[in-house]
Amino acid sequence: MELIVKKEILLKPLSYVVGVVEKRQTLPILGNVYLQASSAKLTLIGTDLETEITTFIEGLDSVDGELTVGARKLFDIVRSMPDSAEIKLDAAQENKVVVSSGRTRFTLQTLPAKEFPKLEVSDWDAHFSVSRSALSGLLASTQFAMAQQDVRYFLNGLLFEIEQGVLRAVATDGHRLARSEIAVPGIQEASVQRIVPRKAVLEMQRFLSSEDEGDVEVKINANHISVSTDGLMFISKLIDGRFPDYNSVIPANLSKHISLDRQEFIDVLVRAAILSNEKFKGISLTLESGLLKVSSNNPEQEQANDEMVVDYSDEAVEVGFNVNYVLDALRNLDTKEVVLGLQDANTSCTVKSPKNENTLYLIMPMRL
């Protein structure tokens, strides 16, 4: 195999592929990227056996062939080249590939391309197209609430709930919940639930957020999800498990709703968080006539108190929360005003935009 490609053309597709390659692997070849030159087209594939990204570069000066080479080494070499560099890959030597540009030359070990594992999936249950920016926004507004390495493995991912004309994403770590949905007229299926692993969600968001134009093609079956754009195809295995009935934990009738300036509320919480307990990050919200008071303290018996004026005249209520959970919700709402829904010290609160009912955040209370 032999090819010549400009750095600016190769670097971005290679960065996507390298993203799924784990630094520590059980099989040496999983640390490699698969390269195939065929009919002036270069195909790059990276995998960890659970997720796989394939990218394509068209219109190259190349000699057909295939190989696998260390993904991180190749990426670092390409990234280190001058921006205007033309990079040549030459695999004339057996078990080696020479990467060169101008006077710079690297000789890298290769492994047989035929041994490179690939995810082969052909049958799909659901298939639809969605705006790239809309899907990216859906992931961004919910992914922060996914669990990390929870023994309840089904929480270490994002629920995709597919209904006719609607794609809904739900994430929870057992202490908070994020739910958002977008309209997708092309969806004909009804009541399909699939859990996408955490790593797959983060990788999808990485390439979806790079550009805001065009549509992506989404395919889902019982075991896999595929997301394809121009020049890129992503496949991941799904989590085999049953996601909790999230609707049952969302309070139906919260009696206290207050409208707050989002940025002012963030500023108050950030100040109060300075003296909160470093481990538990607890703050107290006290809602009383005309005021929302925020306070925190720590084991050193230090205390912070702040307040903001609100339009409220009902009975007083005091609730404790993890301040980071509240801040995460507020920072993922792109709106000037937010509506905080409360009931009592033992009931979860909701955070949402007054103009957008499609996104809802739920935060469980904590005892201080």
C-alpha cells in the first residue's frame, strides 16, 4: 500500500478513529488503526470491540493495499507535521510502514490487516435521519447525568426512547435525572428503548458537535446502534439491561414553582459552594416570602449565606441538595429564566425552562 495525503485532510478523520482506541488493550492489534487504500479512497477503522469508527477520505493518489499500524503513534506523527505538509505512507517493506514528509521519516511496525476485528451488523429494527445539530444538542443536554462505573450497569449509559415522530434521551445516576426530546418526523416505530453505553455517547457527541450542518442517519437494533454522516460511520454495541421506569420518580404535582434568573441563580450557588462540605457538596435552599436563601457549611464550622429576591408568597420550605447537581442542570439550559419546582424537604425538585417543556432535570434532595 502507498498513498500521499495532505495533513489537513488526514488529521481530522484520524482523530475520530483514535478516540475509540483504548490505551491499554488485551489484544495488541486493538491498539492499531486499520488502513485500506482502494480506488483512490482511504478507509480508516478503529475499534475496542465494543465501539467502532470508520472514516473515509476520497480522491487520493494511492496504490491499493491494507495494513494496521499503531493508532496513537500515527496520530502523533501526523499532528506533529507542519500544517502544509504532504504525508506519504509506504508499506513496501514487509511488516513495516514508512511515514514521511519532506526530510522527516518514521518507520513503524505493522500487524496483519486480516487479523483486525470488525463489527459486522446488517439487520436494523429502526432507521431514521435527524439533524446533526439536533442530535448533538440532545446528547449534550442529557449526557452529564449518566452514571460512571456504577454496579447497576444499565445506568452507565443513555436511554434512547423511540416513539413515532419523537426521539427521547434519558440519563440518571440514581441521584439526578436528565430527560430531553426532539421531534423527528421520519420515525415510524413506536415504543423502542435502547441503552447506549457511556463511551459511545461521548464519542458520538465528539464528532457530531464538530459541525452543525446536514443530517445523520441513525440505525438501531436489539444489540447495536449506528450513526453515519458524510465520511464517517460509527457503530456501538448496546447495554443489555432494563432501564428504570423514570416516569415513576418524576413528581406529578409540585406545589411550589418559582421563576429565577438563571445566571443570577448560578452565581449565588457558586458562591455558596465555596464553603460547602468538599465531599458531599451540600447546600440548603430556603424558600420564603419574597426570598430564596442559599446557605452552606463545612466541618470547620465555616458558613456561607446568600439570597436572591423571588416572586413567592406561599409557606416557607427548606430543602438540601448537592450543589454540583443543581449547577449542572442550570448550565445545560440555554435560557435566561428557569423554573424551579419544589414540594418539601423529602421530594425531588425539577429544573426546566419556562419556554421549553421538552427538557426536564430532576434532582433528589439530600439530608444536611
